[in-house]
Amino acid sequence: MLAISKREFIESFKGIKPIIIIAIFLITAYYSGKFSDLLLSANIDFTAEELEGIHTIAISGLLIIFGMLFVMGLSHDTMNREMHERTIRFLVTRTSRSAIIIGKFLGIWFFWIVCLVTSFMVISIFVHKFDMITLFQATSLVAYYLALTILLSVLIPKPGFTMFLSIVLGIAFPIFNSWTVFTSNPWVSWMKYLLPFYYINDRNFYFVGILLLVGVILFIAIAIFNRREC
């Protein structure tokens, strides 16, 4: 499992991908601070704590809107590519199937954690504060996106289809998730407990609920993968 995690982690850092991701985070943080006065003039209510951490909160906002698109776009074929190219047979002869799933998840998740921590550290240099709660919320949100991505990659054998699906879900997911949080329709609102936005609606430790959901999603992915012929 550790070898798989290490491989996925290193592969994720090849090229300019991490530089682009960190740059996007920092640009978002910069302009959120620059236009914070504009947000206040628009009568958007912010607490003093939120105003103080608006740079890092903006990164969470970016992940809420585009996070699924980013994560699925980069990792949509993390499992089905291996199955399509038959390289998965090499892995299953050397380790358990659950170790493959968990190893891939941890390797890619650590990549995102490094990108987020780096961004938050750079921001903290200028604002003189490290926003730990928002960092935990952001990393747990990425974990949910990634677990769902791995599940879909196990379910759908064709990488080309998951690439198309990543675009569709990347656009539809934040809209649907926001609807479940704010709607009063009882037939829909119960689904907010299965989706991540409800758990990061406030600055608290509810993000732990997201990690529990991640565990459930990975458990389902492992159960399906164990039944699949490679």
C-alpha cells in the first residue's frame, strides 16, 4: 500500500500540475483580499473572524465551486486506466485489492494536502495567521471528491467515459449539493447529510462527518473492486 501511495504521490507531482494548482489557490486568495471591500459594499454579511480569514476561505469557496471538476479532471482514470491497460493484474498479484484502493487514495490525497498546505503557508506569511480550521475543511472536501472519483473509476471501465463524466459532475455537483443544503423540500433536504457542503457550512469541526463519508465511499469502492475481474 505504501509503495502504491508513494508512486501516486510522485506521479501527481510530475510536470507543472502542482505549480498551476498552487498558483490558482494563491491568485484566488489574493483577489479575495483585494476585493473584500467590494463584498462588504454588496451587503454580504461576514463575521470578524471570516473577514480576517477571507483569503483562505476563498480557497474553500474555490474548491466548493470547482473542486470536483479539478479532482475528477486530474484523477478520473486512476483505477480504470490500470484495468484498461491490464496493469492492474500486476498489482493484484503483489498486494490486496483494498490496499490498491487505499494506496491510490492516500497518494493522491497527500498531493492535494501538500498543495493546500503550501498555499496556506504562503498566505499566512502575509496575513500573520494560519487558518487551521479552513485547511481541515478544504482537505476533507478534497478527500470526498477523490473518494467519489475512485468509486466512479472502479464502476466505469472506460477512461474516456469517466473523463466526460468528470466534466458533467464537476459542473452539476456543486449546484445539486447547494440545493440540498438550502432547500426546504423534505424529499431532497435529507440528501445533504450524504454530501459534503452541509459539514463545512460553518467554521467548526463538523468536517469530521465528511471523513466518515469518505470511509463509506472507499468501503463501497473496495467491495465492488473485490468482485470485479481484472
